[in-house]
Amino acid sequence: MRLDRRTLLSALCGALATIAMPAATHAADPAEIRLDWATYNPVSLVLKDRGFLEEALKDRGIKVRWTQSLGSNKALEFLNGGAIDIGSTAGAAALLARINGNPIKAVYAYSRPEWTALVTRKDTGIAKPADLRGKRIAVTRGTDPHIFLIRALQSAGLTEKDAKLVLLQHADGRTALERGDVDAWAGLDPMMAASEIEGGSVLFHRDASANTWGVLDVREDFIKAHPELVRVVIAAYERARDYAVKNPQALSQALVAATKLPEPVIARQIERTDLSQPVIGKAQADSIRAAGLALQQAGVVPAGTDVAAAVDALIDTQFAPATR
């Protein structure tokens, strides 16, 4: 078969264009990037207050929009609805959301906290998880405190059905406990520290190992479209984390300003918050997997779910920062 000169030139140009084409194309920069801030994520407060991300994006003309998350459940709702691009959650909460169809990836560990425990008043006679049978418990569904409560009940041979759950956001849970509307509360710092110090509440069940890591979650579509922006955000987060570690008073002041809580309360929260291990990987995966398997045994996660595979799908290590 003979090919004329025009056909040959066309084919050659097509081949050269294919060779020159990049392996992946990404969307143009968005006009803004949307993140949350949360009092349970102290690094987010430093990042927001110091303007590190705004500084990093200034030359690209990208604005930063901040939205407060009152709990992992709210951050996950915002992510699922497209209201934010990057949000702060607990690792186990992110896993449950992923299993339930929320298309997110966990890319960074902003803290290793002991931010939840089971809390009661001094007059209730509640001293251990087994005492919660038939009791009214305030809890925020879909958060690490909720998952912590389920695991604590499970350790006593109980399930959620053996207690009376009162669904409230974290701050309202504290209020309900202190005024006697509930018998116990699955607490979250800094509200939990405030109830402990200001309200005389008792943390009657603690287990630091059952607190899953604080992680940054990103919508999968945002990662695919803007991977370089995810790296910029994590680099800014690293700058804020390093600043928080080296300037604990500034960290305390940021939390006091955001929460309107006194310094002794914030000091209690900070002493239960480890900011030294930001690179996401095996440690977080192991912790989240253990929580997922416990929830599966408790019937919260469907029996047929491959929890290990779900954890692998959740954790994304490609954006690991160079730690300071």
C-alpha cells in the first residue's frame, strides 16, 4: 500500500505529539482552596492564624477559604458534599466514611492525640464501661469519641443497644452531662478538658491506644486534579506544625483565642496531644485497622467488608512531607 507525502507527515506529527504529551494532565489552578479548621486540630489554628498557606499561594493567585469543623462528622459531611477540599478528622472516622462511600484519602497526620475518654459526673456512681448499661450517654455519631464508646462497651460485653445514646455535637454533650441531662459523655478535647477542670467531671475510662490519629483527608477528585496543591498544603501544614512545636505559647494562645477557654484547660489538651509524627503510614494504618476490626466485631461495619483493603484504600503516602 502506497502512502502519499501528506499522509506520512500527518502520521509523523501525530506520533511526535503523542510522545510529547505529558503522562498525566491536571486541571488549571482553582480560584480558591477550601480547608477546615478545628479546635481538635491545633495545627490548623496555627496555620490559619500565621497565614502560611496564604503566603505560599499568593504568587499563584489562589485564595484560601476557611470553614470550622465542629467534629469529624462535620468535616466528613463537608468533604462528601464538596464544601471543602481538605478536612480534619480522626482516622477511624475517616475509615467508616470511606467504607460508606465517601471518596476521600488520608494524606497527613496532624496529631497523635488522646483526645477522647468516657466522662461522667462525680455523683453518678459510674466507674467503668460495664456501668453504662441502661444509662444515657451523649455522643457525636461518626466521630472518634463515638467509636471509642463502641469499643469500650464491647470490652464490657455490651453494645450501643444496651445504653441510651443521646446524639449531640461535642460541646452540647458537655453541657448535657454537667446539667444532668445524661449520665455519661463520650468526650472530646478541648471541651473534655474544660469539663474536667471547670466542671469537676471524671474521666472514668481512658485508653490512649484506642484513640486513632488525627488525619487530614482530601477528596479523591481534588487529588487527581491538583496533586501539586495538596503538596503545597502539606508543606504549609509542616511549617505550622514545626512552629507549634517550637512555640508552645503561641499554640496555647491560638487555642485560647479560638475556644475562649482558659489557659489551664488548653494546657490539659496540649499535654494529651503529640505533634511529633506527621508522616502518614504504617502506624496510622495499624491503629485505624484495629479500630475498624473492632467495629466489625461490634456489628457497626458489615461482616463482609474487607477492613484491611479499606484501610489501604484510605491511606495515601505519596504526599509524605520532609519532616523538620
